[in-house]
Amino acid sequence: LREAGRIEQEITDKEIIAAKIRLQAKQAENALSNSTKEDLQEEAELRAKIIQLEQAKLVKQKEVTGQIQAFNAEKKAEDDRIAAEEKDNAQRDREAQLEQDQLDLEHKRELGEATLADELAFLEKQRLQEVSNEDLRQSEIDAINKKYNLEKERLNTVAVKTEKAKDKAILDSSIAGAAEAF
């Protein structure tokens, strides 16, 4: 568009220069001889032609500028749409990964495996996803961090209690076994 506008402007500029040269020639001719009404009319028409060409040049510049602006606006809208789509896809991917992690964690729990480290890692992923939102204020981020820290503390407390209960059960079993032996 810019190139077409530049070429159009060059052509119009050359037409204006040619019209000015014709006007100067006519003015010189009219100055050297007795000008007739037709000669003066032709001079006025040449002046009008120059004005018309300059106006056409301005109109064409305005049209090209408008087209360029419209093209740039369309391109920006498309770029914004693509960026938003990529952001949405990334968000969906993160959410899908969190869902998969949660399913894996639940499966491990069902199998009775030790899951504290996995649960803590999962909580950290969730926390990072929530605080990665660009629109959050610092107070909101702090609240999210506090919520996940409390959940981590709860998990650690449950793990400690479970470990103590397991140790007590082993100790009680050992004592019972020793008592039976005597």
C-alpha cells in the first residue's frame, strides 16, 4: 500500500509539475502578446487544473493513509486474537496437566503409597498457576501464598501423625509379640 501510494504521489507530482510548466508558458505567451479572451481563459483553466491535481493528490494521500491505518488495525486485531488464543491454550494445557497430576496423586493414594512429596509438589504447581495470573494485586498473591502454605502445613501435620501412628502400631505389635513369647 505504501509503495502504491508513493508511486501514485510521484505520478501526481509529475502531472503538477507539467501543468505548472504549461501555465508558466501560457503566462509568458500572454505577457508577450496581446492576450485574447480565449488565452486568458486557457490560463485560468491551467491554474484550475493545478489546483485540481493538488486536491486529488491530497485526497489520494488521505485514502492511502486510511487504508494503511485500517490494515494496521486489522493486523493488530489478528495479532491480539492469536496472542489471546495462545494464552488460552497455555492455560488449558496447565489446567489439563494439573488435572492429570491430581488423578495420578489420587491413584497413588488408592494404592497406599507415600504421597506427601507428590502432594506438596502438586500444591506448589497449583499455587504457581494461581499467582501467574497477570491481573492479580500483591495482596491477592499474598492471600494465595498463605492459603497454600496452610495447606502444606496441614499435609505435613497429617504425615507426621500418620508416621507416629505407624510407629506406635509397630511398637505395639512388637510388644504384643514379645509378651506372647514369654
